Amino acid sequence: MKRDSAGGLTIRTLSLALAAVLLAATGASAEGGLEPGPTPVVHHARAKRKPAARPKPAAQPALPAQPQPYQPSSAALAAARAPAPQDPPPAAPRPAAVAPPTIAPAAVAPAPLTAPATVVVSLPAALADWRALDAENTLILDTDKGRVVIELRPEFAPLAVARIKRLARTRVYDNLQFHRVIDGFMAQTGNPNNLDGGRSLEPDLPAEFTFRLGAETPRVQIARPLGESQGFIGAQPYASVDEIRMAMSPDRRVSAWGAFCPGVVAMGHGADPNSGNSEFFIMRAATRSLDRDYSVVGRVVMGLEAVRALTAGDPPLQPSRMQKARIMADLPESERPQIAVLNTLSPEFRAIAERVRAIRGADFSICDVEAPVRVTAAPAPPGPAARKPKRRPRRPPPAATATDSGT
């Protein structure tokens, strides 16, 4: 096409202008609710296609904010630690109740020694908690060296104690010899034939080397060496398996035995442990190697010096004699020795044991401790009645004669 001479627009220019008008009219009709006309096809000017946008993920709902841990300030901490003015001050903890002595100290003692005579302890003038001896279980031996008083303990060997009491009451022990006496060891007697290995007419006894110790037995515990418990039942020293095991034992008891300290009395036997009969021996010194090998029946509470004065020998050349043996309950009241022994359950006895422990130190042994004894009246053994001197009869005056009469 040609352009006009007036410089007007060419036909192409007019077409473009018309297309723009139509596009504007189409947008106006859509806004006014009219149906849009057919979209004109423009061949001369193509719009540049933009790349399709990628789909965006759906918006997630906002999560609630996580609570931050509380960080108190130093001022808040100080205020929290300070007690409130109206609160009373905290009460002091109440001290735990102190249980009474279970008759068992927790001190550990070394192996026992055999020479307690080196310890001398001054005792107070007045000791409390003295106890009288049980007359039914007190054996009195009158020897040619003096009187010996033995406290029998049926808890240790009931059959052996009953046998000794029976033989004493049937006078089997009267006038028997101490046929075997060894210095630093023991004195042996009780054989009717005065020879080692003799026996009475009674049957032999079974061994009672140990017994079952329960919590009901009154006792005091003063040492616990090497898993053992050691203490006193009356005046008799004992040893046992550690008593803490009572709670684990089916019968709530532990095995216990007599400790062979000076003055301890035990039943003898032959090669057969079940051959005890009438023979017994008294310890002149401590020999703990005999523990659990013989049946312990008691301990000397008075007269140990007489036992140590017996003529020594195996056999002795001139043996000492047990002139008679009696149970104190069988004696008349006037002939019974009035003896009191310090109760080993008393605080005074515990104090004595602690003083001995302090003196002996690492050498402390249960055999170093003995229960003190005091005698209020000890009548001498009755002897033959004293005879009164006979008076010589007066001579009668001479008869009168005939010469004297003057007849």
C-alpha cells in the first residue's frame, strides 16, 4: 500500500490502532458483565510467552512457639533461698535412740594369750550389781590345799553338769587324788581308781563340746576377733560364731563353746570323744587350743590359788587330795559360804574389761578378764568336835580308924 500524500497513517498502522481499541473494548465489556467478543487474532505482533511458574507447596499452619526454660535471675535465686520471715527455723534433727548394750562390744581383739597374771587392775571399793551364786549349781571342793568354789553352767553341757552333781551327791569324789597335775596347764581328778582313764559305774556321756546360743541367753560380749563373738555367760567365758548370723540361722541361734581360760572346769574323756564319765580337770592357765574339744561345765570363782598350789606331777609323788565334794544346796545354811559375784551384765564389769583392754593393748584376750568375787562369810569346813578335858575325880577322904576314934 501507498502512503497518502498528507503524511497520514498507512493501512498497517491503522490496523494496529484498531486492534488496540478492540482489546480495550473487550476488557471493558468483561468488567461490565457483558460477554466478551471473539478475541482478535493478531498475526503481526505475538506476545512473548513467560515460563510457567512452579507450583508452591501449600502453606503449613504455624506451629506454636516452644516454651523456653525458665532462667531465674540471681536476685530471684537469692530470694528463693532466703527463708520466709514467718517460717520458723528448721528444727535440729533428733538424735537416734541409743539401744541398750546387746551384750556385745564391736571392738576387735587379737588372738588370745595365756598369761593374764601380768595384768593388775585396781578395783573400786564398792561395786554395784553383785549377784549371789545359785546353790543348786555350785560345787564346793575341800582339798588339802584349801577350798575351791565352782559355778556350774548347765547351758554349756547339761548332761556333764548333771553327772558331776550326781557323783558329788553319791560321795564318789570324796578322798580322790589329783592324779595328773601339770604346771601351766591343768589339774585332773575324778577317777575312782585314782588312775588316768578310770570311770565310775555310770554310763559314758556323749560329747557336749558346743551348744546353740540364742538371743534369749543373758550374756555380755566384749570382743569380736576374726568373725567370732567372745564374752561371758555368768562368770564363764565363751566364744561363738559371730552373733550377727543369728538372724540368718533357721533356728535363730549360732554355735558357741566354752573358752578355756584359767579356772575353767571341763569333763575329761578318752580317745573316743563320747567317753566322758567321771573325770574332770581344772585349768591352771589359759589354753585356748582346747576349745571345742572338751565339755565345759563351769569355772572356779573362788580358790584358784588352791588349784595352782596342788602338787604337780604325772603322776605326782605325793598327790594332793580332794577330801570331799559337795553341792552347796546340800549343805546346812550355817556351812554355806556367802559368796557374791559381780554381774557380768553390769556397767561396772564392762568398765573393768575396758580398763584391762587399755592396759593390754594389742595383746588383750578374753582370758585377761575375770568377774570379781567378794565373800561375806566363809565358814571353815567343819572338823571333829573338840573334846573337853576330863577332870580327875577327887580322892575320897580316908576312913576313920579305931585308934582315931579313941576307942
